[in-house]
Amino acid sequence: MTAPSPTLAQRRWRNFKANKRGWWSLWIFAALFFISLLANFIANDRPLIVEYDNRFYFPIFANYSEQTFGGEFATAADYRDPYVAEKIREKGWMVWPLIPYDYNTINYNLTGPAPSPPDGENWLGTDDQGRDVLARLIYGFRISVLFGLTLTLFSSVIGIAAGAVQGYFGGWIDLSFQRFIEIWSGMPTLFLLIIMSSLVQPNFWWLLILLLLFSWMHLVGVVRAEFLRTRNFDYVKAARALGADNVTIMARHILPNALVAALTYIPFVLNGAITTLTALDFLGFGLPPGSPSLGELLGQGKNNLQAPWLGVTAFVVLALMLSLLIFVGEAVRDAFDPRKQEANA
């Protein structure tokens, strides 16, 4: 009795796993991203748990005043203050994160001027303001990936919808959209972002909206071509003859085929989104000053050539992250390659 042939999804998954470089890159990137999501528990200037006078406190989730631990002031407790730390040790204990620094915590106990080189306390050194580089690296990695994923999601939805409308209806709708895209894609994106950053204070959501205005065009051409090719197939004509409306035909009968081509581009779109945010932060037109950013760390490395650990750290992390995404994209492309599916059928 012969074994049943694998389904299309199973063959694609098998082709993806067959690309060992992409398969392991996916796991490494997922592990790094998961670690960055736990940044508040890994790098923080507040203890994870405080036991004081037989009561437990969780400063990482709530603010406690100095008076809670026997201090004199009603202001928020500074757990790195030797006075507050001594008060807690008199009647309890603290459990600190692995890195006892937040991304904006300044180390006032440096043995030399900032930026200071790596040592036992600051494993990757400090930047020119005395902030821990490793803590800022973890938070910056998280912001970069979350920004890239969010921008990729929204731009892909808009681009796929625009390409579907163009390719399905064709005619004057397709021509009008194409002329608009040609004009819109020729806009000086960087100059517009510089102008907007002078009018409003850029933040995560402002940057997302501004970049979304220009990044949605990446997938339009691929989806448009697939809809143009598929709209006159027999099964589409049959669905139209049976009374199916345009939205149903586009969503159920043509879009699944178009998504095959679009999905192979999404890892590269994510790569471009992260690179764009890094470039804007490097030029000073990205996230607000003080925000943890890989681009800002690159800028510090450029401005402090006497501190090579700043530039080297940012370069290594960016090169690793972008290389992993490229390898994952190559594996996804292999997974949806029809030639490999036929060979492994």
C-alpha cells in the first residue's frame, strides 16, 4: 500500500526546511526577537522582586515611594541609590535583572570619562552619555523589529489590495493607478520626511504613518501581474458565470495564487523597513532623542571614533539581523518555487 502523496502545504514546508541556512536563521532570529521582547525583565534599573519587612514588592510593575522602604521622601524610590539599597537590605533583599540598567539609565560610577570601554559592569561599554550599550542594544533591537513588522504588515495589506484592484479590473482603473504610482514613487521621500520632522515631533507612530505613505508600493507590481494573468482563467470565468461577485472572486479564487508571489517578498520588505528606520535614526530624523535605536548607536560610533566598541557593536548587530532576514527570505522563496515543488512531488 503506497503512502499518500504530501499536500502542497507539506511540500512547501519541506522545501523551506530543506534550506538549512534559512531554517536555522529563522530560529536564531526568533530567539533574538523573543529575548528582546523580555527586555524589561533582562535590562532594567529596577529590581524584579523586593522583599522588605516580610512583604513582597514588584518594582518592575509598580512605582513605590522611598518611604515604603523606610526612606524620608515621598518620591519614587531610586533603587540604585546606596541609601535606598541599604534601607532595603536592613529588613529584606532585592533580586536584580541580569543587566541592572535601563536603556536611559546613566551610570554615575564610571571609572573614566564616557564613553567608557567594556568592563565587568557594562559588558559592551557605555555611550557618550554614560548609558549601558547592551541595554540600549536590546531595547533598540526590539523597537526596530516591531517597527519593521508593523510597517510590513500595513504596507503589505495596502499594496496587495491596490495591486488586486488594478489587476482584476484593468482598463482605465489600472492605467490611472499606474500613472499615480509612477508619480508617487518619484517623490523625494527623504526630503519629505525631513520637512515633516521639522513640523512635528517624530515618534514611533508618526514615522510609521509617514513611511507607510511610500512603502505600500513594494508588492503592487507582483500582485497586479498575478491578477492580470489569472482573471481570465476558466475557473474565474466559471465563478463569474455562477453569479459570484467581484469581491468573492478576488478574495477566494485569485488572491490565494497572488499571495504565493507576495509572500516571497515580505521578508525583504521587512528588511527594507528596518534599514529605513536605522538610516533615519542615524541622520537624526527618526525616533525622538534618547530613544534606544540602532541607528542612533551607529551615529554615536561615527561621532566617537576613539570608542570603536560603539560602531562595531551596532554594525555587528545590524549585519546579523539583516543577514538572518535575507536567509529566511531565500528559504521562503524556495518553499514557494513551483519547480522545486514538482521535483519533490
